[in-house]
Amino acid sequence: MNRLLILFIASLFLAGCASYGPSVPTDYAGPQASIKDSAQTHSASKVDIFYVTHVDGREIENSLIKTRTTNRGRGLAITAQLLENRIPARATTVYIVGRTEYAAPILALTNTVYQVKGSVEFIPEPDKRYVVRGELGETYSAVWIEEEASSLLMGNKVEIHGSSKLGTFEK
């Protein structure tokens, strides 16, 4: 009986572990581009992060999780940890997010957290670099993808006209 209980508890812990897929399918051998995340630092304890969470429906490691993991235990200091991923240079759907992040959970609970998220479809060109950009605020929030060298918008902007403020239980 004790072994069954231990196995059950261990399986619960393992079920909570995240498993991220590759940003480029393992069977894809065609040309590639790259997309990187960005951030806007407001203070030592507050940053807006603009990042990719999915490429063609596959969940990938993202800059929000990397930032939270890396900054754990640093008190009221936060430094964004930004990722860059390879993506297929073909018609691609990228799920992007813009979100306010604080150094400590208590700061998020007592301050405003903005978030905007959605899908963008575009055709990356081989060997080009793209950047997730955005802006977060009380009356307008948006997240989008730009070609890095030219700053040209790729696909559509994901926008919220009005407040993108999260409620207490959404933070």
C-alpha cells in the first residue's frame, strides 16, 4: 500500500513538469529564420516581456518562464532572460504574448499586470531575424513581430483597445 501511495504522489509531481517541444520540427530540413523575444525594463523590479510561446501549435520554452526561473531567490530584483528560437522559413503561425512581470509574486498581487496575447501568421524569409515587440498600458496594449533589420511589421498586430489589466486571480 505504501508503495502505491508513493507512486501516486511521484506521478503527481512528474505531471506538473513542463515539457517543451522544439521550435523547428525534427523532421524539417528546409531553410530557417530566427525570432527573438524583447523586453522593456521599467525599474529594478518591473519589466514588460514580449515573447513567443508556440510555433505552429508546438509549445516551446519561453522567456517568461526562463525569467521567473533565473530570478527566483533574487528578492526584489528582476532581469529579463530573453530567448531566441529558430523557426521554419515557410508559412508559420506564432503565438505571442506581452506581459508585465515583477520580481516577486507579492508585487504582482499589489500592482497592475497587463497582458495581451494572440496568434500571428507570417512567412519568415530564410536567414532573417525577427523580434517580438509590444507596448502595454491602461488604454492600449499590443504585441507584434518585426523584421529586425528593417523594423517592418510581419503579419498582424494583436491589440487591445482599452485596458489589458489582469484581475487578481489571473496574475
